[in-house]
Amino acid sequence: MRPGTATRNRIRREALALFVAHGVDAVSVRDIATAAGCTPSSLYTHWPSLGALIEELFAEGYAAYGRALAEIAARPLPFPARLEAMIRRICALHAEDRVLFEFLLLTQHRGLHAAASTPVEPDANPIEVLHRVVATAMAEGELPQGDPALLTAALVGVVVQAATFAHYGRIARGLDAMADEIVALCLRLIAAEPEGARR
């Protein structure tokens, strides 16, 4: 482990927790340093600014989600089965690291705006991965012809709004506990039955 790696990882972890608990705009460098047990100058040793830390946390977390979905998207499965597997993976990610999931959820507009000026690999963007799968399914006749961007938006909306309601306490369950219902709603959008219903 390189010198300073433990401090860097601690700063990242505490920053994520503070951003989710209080909102990005309400957290200062001093707040993060205090939570991480270091000085503000330690943060500046690793990042030139608080904004750079936020951008890095978003870019890395978002890319990891994109790659997780891309792995599923590459499987030789019918579109409904791939879609179901992708949705279930997102729901599982919510349970595996809720702080990271909620950070990405709460900073998505800021993060995506910052990322727009930086080219990223195609599989580093989960929305692009889903859009590509939807567009291919339409082109190959697995889905009726239509606007793939609109259908992608509708599918993302089901998952993201459920997560948003869970974050603000309007739904008292995590995405993992709602996975069956979220899958059913998404497959209803494409007029397909859940895999379990066809067995």
C-alpha cells in the first residue's frame, strides 16, 4: 500500500457518508477532515479541491455501476432476461453499499454535468449501457420499434424514483427488498412477463 493510501481511503469513506447525511453543499473540507481524523491539508494533498474529490467519487462509482451492467448486457440472453438481470444487479448494489448508491443518486445531476465534458469509456455509463441494450433489442425485433431513449428513461425512472422514495422515507424498504416488484414494473413497460412467471 502506498504511503497515504489509508488516509486517502478514509477521507473518501467519510466524505461519502457526510455527503449523503447532510448534502454535498453543506459539507466542508474541515468537516471531512474532522470525520477522517486528519487535517484539511491532508485532503488537499490528494485532491486540489473539494469539487475534485466529489467529481472523483462520482466518476468512479458511476463507472463501476456501468461496468457491472455491461457485464450482464454482454450475456447471450433474450432481452427481457438481460433487463431483469440488470435491474436485479442494481437493486443488489443498493443493498451492498447504500451510502455509495445514495451519493450517486443525490449528486447525479452535478456529477453527470461535470462528466459531460470528459470522454469516458462506453461501459462506464450505466445509462448508456441500458440505452444500447434497448436500442439493440428494438433493432433486432425483440422490442416494438420506438424511441429507445424514451423507453430507457422510463425504465431508469422506475428504479431511480423507487430509490429516491426510499432515501426520503416515503418507502420503508431498500431496493433489494423491492426487486421483484421493480422487475415486474419494468417488464410491464416492455410487455414481458418476469422470468419466474414463465416457468
